Amino acid sequence: MRENWLFPLLLFIFVTGCSTQQTPQVSADSKTIQSIMPPQILLQTKEHSSLHSVLGSYEWSKEDQSSEQTVRMDNEPPHILAKDLKPTMIERGKVVTIRFNDSESKPSLNVHLWGEDGEKEEVSINESKLTLPEKKGQYIYEITCEWPQGNASYIFVAEIK
């Protein structure tokens, strides 16, 4: 009767003792992470030298001679992120120029207008220029960009006065 509990106990000790795995520790300093990020977006109108925006979800790769590193960041949908953004007051019909801090960047661009309910619709742009609506109100924009190194989305909120 005593031997009935001895075997399961020994089996438990053996399994737990043999199955401990070391989880590799990955450590990256902020300089390394910043070097594996998409370019910063620069949104401007004639009246505003810089419109406030945030980086949404992205995936970005950096290759050097010996390895490739990829960073993936999944963020909330734009209509949720926009709740924490202060809208930029802009006059009706103004044109927003889309550029990047890396002047060599020429990504493919798509722009979507988001509703507070999470519905989105594509908005046309012309040569990296977005024309804002004539109708007063608050507008949530997502600019999605694709480069050979990866992709990124940027969100900004315009309050048309």
C-alpha cells in the first residue's frame, strides 16, 4: 500500500526536475529600439508647421551584415487612440502635406477616415497631400504607409472650424 504513492511522487519529482527550461532573457536598450522604428511623420499645413499625431501599429525591420531585427507593435484601433489625442483646430478645406523626417522616404500611402463607431472609409490623396473637409466637425485620420523595411500607421485628429 505504501508503494502506491511512492511511484507517482518519484515521477512528479523527475518530471518537474527535468522540465525546467531557462527562458532566454532579451534585453534591448532604447537606442537599439529607436533604430528599429519607422520614420517620424511630419504633417503640415501652410498655417501649422506641425500637426500632432501618434504612431499606431507598425512592423519594422533593420538588417545589418550579420542579422536582421524586426520590431512589431500592435496598438489600439485609431478611433480608440484618438480619444487621447488633442485635436488640431484647422480651417475648412485646408491641405495637409504628408512628409517624413527621413527625406529619402517615399512610402506608398493610404488614408482612412475613422468614425467614432470604428467604421472607416478610404480618403483620396494627391501626391502626399490630403485635402480636409469643408464641413465643420472632428475627423479622425489614419495614414498607413508601406516601405521595403515594413509598415506603419499614424493617427491625427483634425477639428474643422
